[in-house]
Amino acid sequence: MAKVYPENITPVSVSSVVCKKPVVLTVWKKSLLFGCDGFTVYDSLGNLVFRVDNYTATGNREIVLMDASGHTLHTIRRKMLSLRNNFLVYDGETAVNPRFSVTKHGNIFNTNSLAYASIVGSPKNRNERNVIFEIEGSYAQKSCMVYDDGRTCVADIRRKEAKGGVALGGDVFALVVQPSVDPAIAMALVVILDQMFDTSRRFFP
């Protein structure tokens, strides 16, 4: 397999909002911890920026997105008793006042739309602009676009190749985040998409 990350991992902080240009991240569906499922995310220089480590303990129903140093950025919880796949995203380790929810799209006539994110407690009528992100494309093919409520693409998932055109496989892909969105939010959306559409490996029971 082609090399995904450098020998020396340097933790850094990344923010597209600060640098005012798109951030290109490499997402690897592999935990840094032995025997755990998760994600490891690097910037364009090979520096570690995000990580997800899942301890597959019985009854574990949350995923924690951390920065390179292991500090919790967002906690993702699946909403129980929901008719559709619905996830709540919280800031840090809090369990109250979720920042937003992400719901799997249930319209069989719009197969291009995968999911949408909305403010919790906002009107249920999607025409009232409660939707903050709409995700379209195919997660299985690693070809997804994230649009804001003005239909501007703010992030996208795409296939990644190593130098020389060597395919890295479905477990390694690129996440491109525009300056208007926090890369940590974009990565939280990736984790949720993986829960919704990758049946080969799920964190939640």
C-alpha cells in the first residue's frame, strides 16, 4: 500500500477560516490506537490534525472527534427512537444543547441527496431555511459535495491517489474544506456519513 502519512507525526491546528483558503485534508479510516476503529486525518504537509478512536465497548453509542493532541472538539451521538438515521453533534464533551443535527435523506425520488444538517429545534418545514448543510453525491464512491443554505459548495469528499497515480483505496480519501466552514465541522459530517452509508464498519451497535 502506498504511504499515507510521514514517519514523524507533528500535531498542528488547522483552520480554513484563519488562512482564508481551502484546506485539503487526507482522511484515513484507521485509528492511531491498536485494535480500535477510527479515523486519522492529516493536512497537505502530512501533519496530524484530527483523530477519532473508538473503543468498541458494549453500549458505546457516541463518537468523539479530537484534535491532534487528543482534546475533544465534537461529540457525535445517535438520536435514539428516530425513524431515520439521525445524529446530534455537540461542542466538546457536552451532552446538552447540540450544535446541529444530521438526518439521512428519506426522499426516494431524490437519490442524489444523502443527508442534511439543521439547527436543532428549528422548524420542521425544510422550505423555511432551517437546513444549514445539504450533502449530495455518493459516499461509497467517495464523491460528495456539501452545500450551505445558499447552495454554495463549502466542502467536498473526493478520491485520492498517491504520487505516480497509485490508488490508495476506499479507506483513504481527500476532504477539501472551503474558508467559510470550520474543518472540524466538515470532519464531523464525514464521520456521520460513514455511519450512515458504510455498512462494513460502524461504531454504533
